[in-house]
Amino acid sequence: MIIKTTAHARAGLAGNPSDGYFGKTISFIIRNFRARVTLYETPELEILPNRRDQLRYRSLAALAADVKRHGYYGGLRLLKATLRRFYAYCVQNNIELPKRNVTLYYETNIPSRVGLAGSSAIVTACLRALMAFYEVEIPKTILPTLILGVETDELRIPAGLQDRVIQVYEGLVYMDFGREIMERQGYGYYEPLDPALLPPLYVAYRTDAAEGTEVFHSDIRERFERGEPAVVDAMKYWAALTDEVKGCLLSKQLHKIGKLLDRNFDKRREIYQISKANIRMVEAAREAGASANFTGSGGAIVGTYEDESMYQRLRERLSEAGVRVFKPEIVTAK
């Protein structure tokens, strides 16, 4: 029996990065890119490496180029941590697993380290494969928290629930991570929305190397925990802005959404250190008449555009800066 499971890239439309700080977000899944895990039964448990996990290079220059593109870590640690977390979940919930081993490996075409949730896609696909092979059902509301724990608890990678929620629920989802809700039930309020409500959207990402999420979020957690007013207020600001975007979607006031996305990024720029290349990407999109907001930690943006002529102008401006632009195919919720 061969099992193949997938999880797609995602874009945080509004509210990001408040999901890890009791905020609210709206995100959507991007069918254009996906991670896939293949799993089959074997006598021993084995994890096969992907090309991103290579340890042999033609030269020092080749090694340096690989690290610049993929960072120091590939996906093997993600699979290993997922396996351990899955096993721990089963033990804690008195789920007896059949004594069968597997060999598994991953493939992905999600651009690396640009804020499109490539790491969590690998984890999500892996958990789906394990659940199918071992016939274990995990509640949909709990699954994103389990996926998050793979990165935050097992690997100490700073992250929030947003990516995992949208990769589990798919489609377009409004999420409320308010402190009262989270403390009462251990997960947020997740409301699927109709993707047909969305205005014309583009997504663009840098084709050179960006920074990993651990770099981007390096000091925000500490600043939030000690109650720094600028950071705490920003999280509240993004939560309120998310509700505005949701209201515009439901009332079909789509012309207002672009400015809200711009405001999302502008507030982010006030409290985060953002690289010149990322700022230039946003500015180039806005010069073309489009709106622009980070999809995640940086390296990719999402925004609205008015018509095809603006979209072509956007592509021309951003391609000059080494940025690739595409129209997202949004996976509808299952």
C-alpha cells in the first residue's frame, strides 16, 4: 500500500502576524504550490532525504548557494519531529498503533524561505499520511495545534497557528485567536469563508533567498511578553483590521480591501526590522497601482489589483526586481 498526501502553500491575507499573539487573521490556500509525502510499509522505519537535504556538493560555492536558497536545514528534521509528535499524541490518547513500520519521503515545489508556509506544509502532509496509514483520526480543531507543536515544541521554531489552520481547513478562513477563546478550549475560532468573495488577488515572491521565520520573529515574542506598548497595540490593531477586511468581504465592499492590506504592512514596518529588498518589493507593487502586504514572514507579498492592465504592469515592475508574480488558485474547503 502506497499513500500519497499533500498540503498546499498559503498566503496570510490580513492580520498576520498577530495569530501567535491572541490576534485575528484571514488566510487562503494556494493550489499553485504543494508539498507531498509518500509513505509505504517496510520492515524498518526509514526517512529518505530530499534534494534539499543533500550533504554532498561540487564545491564550497555550491554549498554556499544551497544554504542561501534553502537555509541550513531541509525537511528531514520536520519529518522526524512529526513522527515523534504523532507517536506522543497516540500514547497520550491511549491509541494503540499496529506494529508496522514505514518508509517515507517528501517532495515540495513551494518556494523556500519566502513566507508561503513551506515547512508547515511538509508537516501537514506527513501527519495526513501517518493518520491514513495507521488509521488514526485526529479532530480537525486539534490538528493545527498538533502541527504547530512539531515546529515550536520539537524544533523550537517560532510560529503561530494561522498556517496550520488554513492548511488543515483549506479554502479561505477567518481565524480568531483571542486569549479567552484560546484559554477556554485550547484552539481558536475558525470560520470558513467563500473564496468567491475575494477581489482579484496576486501573490509575488522573491526568487533570491529570503530569511527564515526564526530570523524575522527573533525579538517580537520577548517584546510582547514584557508588554511593550508598540508591540501589544500592533497586535490589537491587526486583529481589528482583520475584522474590517472580513466585513468588507461579506458586504462586497471590495474596493476598500486594498488599503486595509497596505495598512497591515505599514504597521508591520513600524515594529519589525524589514530588509531593503522586501521593502523595495512592496514599493514596486504599490508603484504599479496594486496593494501589497506580506503573506508571511517576508519574501512574498499578496495584494489586490484593479484590472488586467494593472496586473501586467505589476508583473513588469516586479520582474525587474527579480520577483515572480502569479494569480493564486485557491483550494476550496473540503
